[in-house]
Amino acid sequence: METIEIMQALAQGEDSRNQFKKNINNADSLASEMVAFSNGQGGFIFVGVDDHGSISGLTTDDIHRLNQMISVVASQHVIPAINPITQNATIDEKLVLVIEIPKGINKPYQDKNGVFWVKSGADKRKATSREEIQRLFQASGMVHADIIPANGLTISDLDMPYFREFFQKRFGESLDDQTLPLDQTITNMNLGKNGELNITGALMFAKSPSTRLPSFIVKAGAFPGETITDETYIDSRDITGKLSDIFQQTIGFIVSNIKHVQGDQSLNSLGEPEIPRIVLEELVANALVHRDYFISAPIRVFVFSNRIEIISPGHLPNNLTVANIKAGNSNTRNPVLASFAYQIIPYRGFGSGILRALANYPHIDFIDDREGNLFKCIIRRNHL
């Protein structure tokens, strides 16, 4: 890190990537900072700097002691071990120690006491909720939300006619001809275990998954202007049911609340939606398949006079960026769910959905909100 870069960081103040310490004397405190940065996007600790960014400086003895402490903490107090990089810098004739903690590649990290720390703005906090800790494991690829138990939904909650039809289509043989018991078939298909459905099994094949999974629905609203209003709206509904039902009803909601263009069709025709249907299908399917099911929140769909917003719980997984997905890159957050989706909804996977949507309608913006932990798709209207 160049001196000018250090001075710029100090001038900008503390944030989720930069932390200031006048000195460090406690190994446990240093470990918690390292864990939080490793579980986040990485960052820098500037030692010899007060909370306001003023340089107080360190002695050469401090530098020697701190480097020894950093080595011990990184290898013995942080689990799994990390490899921070240290740099001594002289600014205004005062010594500053810069500790760079890379973004962790073996998440989740914890301190030697078993505490998972995460960044919260310029500060840090303990990750205490089950969902948050599960998301840390999800980031490492060690666990996926789509195969966790579905809050008490069992094979008795299956929509059997629907499941039989799907089984016949997928495997080319009748479910009733199987010699295995139903619960073993469900286990073999990775839809549940010991008679209990997982998230994929419930969302795909349960009669009423929202009875036990009330957050995994779509909340939709249509408004006459460009903002959400409590008093004036055109249409509003909670869309529930199996994934296939939610998909079809969400598309129907959007199409019924946007304009239709006559074009070259006869006067008696209904006209085509102002946003090509394939675009809506790709983006709604993407939201349903790739949302973060560790987050207990619905997908939100808003139709405004100038845009449509599709807001999914969970930012883009791992190292994906908006530029990546617009180039066709993908990272499947829910691999089991995705493996069934293509036979139930128009989901093609392989990173092609965003490309297909943009090719058919380029007036789409994507926002990866990592602080708010959501992904927003904005479809601009009035481009006819």
C-alpha cells in the first residue's frame, strides 16, 4: 500500500473495509477483528492511528511486538488459520503498521472461543442467529438452504397427483410401479429425509408450502406513480403455493398491470405486453431459483408507472458481480432446487437467463446490495 493510499484511507475515516487502532494489546480483540474481516470482504487495520484518523505513531518495540502477536493470532486464535500481510509505513516521521486481512476463502471463520464475528458497518458484531451462521457456511459451499428441513412438512403434505405426473415425466415410468417406499424415493431424489421434506421438496411438490414456509412467497404491488404509497395502489396480493404456481401467478400479475401493444395485430387482439414475456419469465424464474432461502423474507415485485422492480432476498453469492452475470457467469446458490426447476418452470440455468433477458430487452438495471443483503432487478418501462 503506497503512502498516498494510506493517507487517503485515513482521511476517509473508518468503514467496513478500514479500521483504526491506536495500539493493540489484546490478542482476543485482534482475533475478533481478523475473523470479522475474513468473514466479510477483507480489509485493513491501521495501527498507530486514533479513531479520527490522526496518526499517533508506534515505537519500534511496538512494531516488533505486534508482528509477533499477529503471527500467533492468525495461526492459533483464528479458525481456520489466515495469512494476513503486514506493512510498516512512516508518515510524518511516525510509524504506522498496516495489517491487510484478505477476504476469506474458507468461510466461515471463528475465534478460538467458537464465536463467529461479522462486519457491521465500521464496527463488528457476533453472528448469533441460526440463519446468519448458516449463510456463512453457505458462502463456503459447505451447506445449501435448498436441502435443509422444511419446518415440519412431510411426505403426507405432498400433492400426490402433481408429484406422480412429475415423476412420470422425469423418469419415464410410473411412481406406482416403484418397489421402494415413497419416503425412500423422496430421499433418493434429494427432496427430503426420514419422511420429512426439505425446502426443495416442499416448494416444488407440497400442496400448501406457505403454511409452514410463510416467508417463501411473492409480495406483489402495482402503483399508479413512481413510488410506493399506502393509500393508493392499483393491485396488491400475496402470491403463494408451489413454485410453479408462484411463477405463473407472478408473471400474470405483472402482465395484467402493464401496457399491451397492438403492433401489427388486428384490432380484436389483446396485444403484446410492453415488456416481452420471455424477459419477465427469465427474471422471475431467476429470482425464485437463486434467492437466498436462508433469509426469512419474501420476494417483492413492484410495478410502477416508469419501472418494474423484482427484489430478491440475498445479494449475489460469493464473488459474483453484476458485471459477471451480465457476461453470462453464474454461481448456483440452490443446486438441488435448480436441478428440478428446469422441468417445472421456464428456467434454463447455465447463466443464460440474464443474457437472454438483456438480448430481448436491454433496458434493465441490476443492483447487488450487499449491505442490505438483497438483489434488485429494475426493468425500465416506456421504451416503446
